[in-house]
Amino acid sequence: MISSFITLTLAIACVFVACKFNVELVQLVASLMAMFWVGLSFFYSPFPVETLLAIAFIITTNKKVKC
């Protein structure tokens, strides 16, 4: 369970990096890493509640966010 929280934390950190940098390559790489960490969170999550949190995270990152 701890490892799934770690992967979600890393995904959130990658989203923040994507928002802070204006370089498109950095944004692309950070977004891909965020999707990778969310995917690993699905693998490590023992509870459906955490899976729902990860789905909500994916939905909110797909919306246009002002940084």
C-alpha cells in the first residue's frame, strides 16, 4: 500500500513539473512520466479506493490547467 502512495506522489510531482516549465519537451516528458507512475499505482494498489483516486487524478490532468 505504501508503494502505491509513493507512485501517486511521483505522478503528482511530474504534473507540477509539467506545469512549471515552459519548454515543451520537458512538459511532454513529465506528462509521460506522470502517466507511467499512475499506471504503476494501478499495479500496486490493493484497494479500489486508491484506484478511484488515480482515475480522478487522470481526469483532472486531462483538463486544461492554468499554471
